[in-house]
Amino acid sequence: MPLPLRTALLQSSGRPGSVAENLKVLDEAAGRAAGAGAGLLVCPELFLTGYAIGDDVPVLAEPANGPGADAVAEIAVRHGIAVHYGYPERAGELIHNSAQLIDASGGRLANYRKTHLFGCFEQQWFTPGDEPVVQAELDGIRIGMLICYDVEFPENVRAHALAGTDLLLVPTALMHPFPFVAESLVPARAFESQLYVAYANRTGHEGVFEFTGLSCLAGPDGTTRARAGRGEELVIGDVDPVLLGASRETNPYLRDRRPGLYGSLS
């Protein structure tokens, strides 16, 4: 049985528009997280560049193997911690709202492109991805990836459950007036699909947006294992495979499904 994976959630909006300053914030957070025994640091949506950067989206977008990824890999190696971060990904003529997982040795484990774009801003600048389940293995735990609005569609999370995801990473830019997503919906998703959800949010004002904070690590037993407040914060909780196994054994949701009845949903 794998050991618990101590997971740190960085709740910060960094310095929108400045990749260099955001890398400094990430570096400092990675050091604190590693010092607290964490093996994984999860950053918010589009953390590398900032969220509300408007015309700078195409200017700051870069490939998955671009200089930002190299800089994050150096931070991961220096502190001995895996890092999951959001960024605008350039793929030919397209730009995706993406997140990438880099392990403690600097290896790029997985890259995910947001499939459900929220609001006019995202729909103006980004092309939605078309791969619903992206996974990687980290310290014996199967990691899955979504971004923000994606987790609000139960089909997305259930697809991960059926694919065996243990810990679902969800960098987000949850804004007012939707704090109930972090407070109620995310823990419900973890419970109904029997997995952990690491939900890392931005905070404060950025352009016309006001982000809610309230980052959380939600467990399969329906409890919130760690919860941030409204300001800048680093919160830490454990993803425990023993608790996960026990919860899956006692909770019948996945066993009692009747897929033959659900064909009309697709």
C-alpha cells in the first residue's frame, strides 16, 4: 500500500502578467511545502502568467516544454517536490488553458487542457481541450487532472473515478458569487466519486474578477481534510490510500451504478 501523499495547495494570485514574479512566489511556496513534508504542490489556474491578463494571453502563452516548464522543473528538483501548475499553452496556432504536472526529478508527467471554458474571457482566448481523462502515477497514487469549471460537471469527475483516479487535481479561478462551489460542490464530488480532490484557487481582485479563495483538499469520506480562508495561504493535507480504500469498500455508489439506464445522458 502506498504511503500517504502530503499535498500542499498554494492559494495565491501571484503577480498577474509577470512570469518571473510568479515563479518567485512558486519557488517560495515549494520550499515551505517541502519543509512541511509535502511531496506535491498544487498551484491555481493559469498561475504562471495570471488569469485576467487580456491581450497578454497570446504574448505569454508557451509550449508545454517551454521556458516556464523548464523553470518549474528546476524549482521542483531544487526542493524535491512535485509541482502542478496552470499556464496558457501554445500549440501551433491554438492556445489552451492548461495545467502540467512535473515530478520531483524534473520530469513532465502529464499535461491537461481545460475542456469546459467558462465565460466570455476564456472563450475569447482559449480553445477547449478534447481529452477528458488525463492521468499520471506519483508515489504509487494515480493522479487525475481537471481545471476549474470542469469539476462542476459530474460526468467529468465520474469518468475519473471509473478510470481509477485516486487524487484529482483541480487548479481553479473560482470567483464571486460562486463560493458554494468550493464550500459544498467540491466535497460532494469527492464523496460521490470516491476520490480525493485538491482544489487550489486564486484570491483577491484581478481585473474585473474577485476570487473567493477557499481552496480545499476534499476526501472520499465527504470531509474537508484541509481548507484555506480568503487570503493568500498555503494549506497542507494528506492523501491517505488506507482511508481511500476503506471509504471505497464501505461506500456503494460506484458498485451500485446501472450504466444501462444512463445512455440518454450522452
